Amino acid sequence: MANHIVLATSGAEYLAGLLQLQLVLFKPKLHLYQNPVSLSINTVLGDFVECTFPGYPGAVDLDFSGAGFFDPTQHWVLQAQLLTYSATAQLPNPQQAIGYYVMDSTETTYLWAEQFPFRVWFRYKGDALLFQPQFGFLSEWG
């Protein structure tokens, strides 16, 4: 048995294509969360408090149907559509978005989460967050 496998570029594209097909057929749903969470393999759905600011649409279907690509470090990346969240009214109590979590299409299974590199505050009408979720294939060597 080998100590590790070496995945050829064509192999990475093939495996990413299989994952992408599943993501396109069974669109996962993205939610913003507002509370500090220490993300790990032990994180569960109950750890998240979903955002509730005026204008927040709740669950958003992710669309990963665009072409994947290799980033500058040669990791294969799938990107979803560009998402925009905007407050539609001034908030009496400012609210922060710390990151997002993703559920399966039926909202029964928590899949993954990501914390933003900084907290995004919603205080005033028009405060907005614009970002593009992505899913990358990384390895312990690259």
C-alpha cells in the first residue's frame, strides 16, 4: 500500500466534476450566521444563530454550475454565484454576519461552514455584504 496518492490534473477535474454534478442537481442552501462559532469537524447545526436583519432572505440556493478552475496554488476550485445581502432598514440593534453555513437541498443535513475573514456589520439601510462562496480541493502537500 502506498503512503499517499498523487492525483493527476485529469483526476482532480474528474472528481471535482462528480461533486459539481451533485451540487448542481441537489442545490445546497446557504445561511448567514451571527454568533461566534469555533468551526471544527464537531460543529453542529445547533451551534449557529442565523442572521435576521431586515432584508435578509434566509436560505439561498447555491448554484455551482459554472466552470471550475485551478487557483494560483494549483488547487481545483468550484465557485457559486455572487451573493449580495443588503439591509433594507436601519437596525435599532446592529447585527453582525460572522460567516455562513450550508445545508443540503432539503435543509435536513448540515454540510459545511466558513467564517469570514472579518465581521460584517449591518447597522443602516443599505449596509451590504457581497461575496462568492467557493469550494476548493486541497491536499496536505499542496
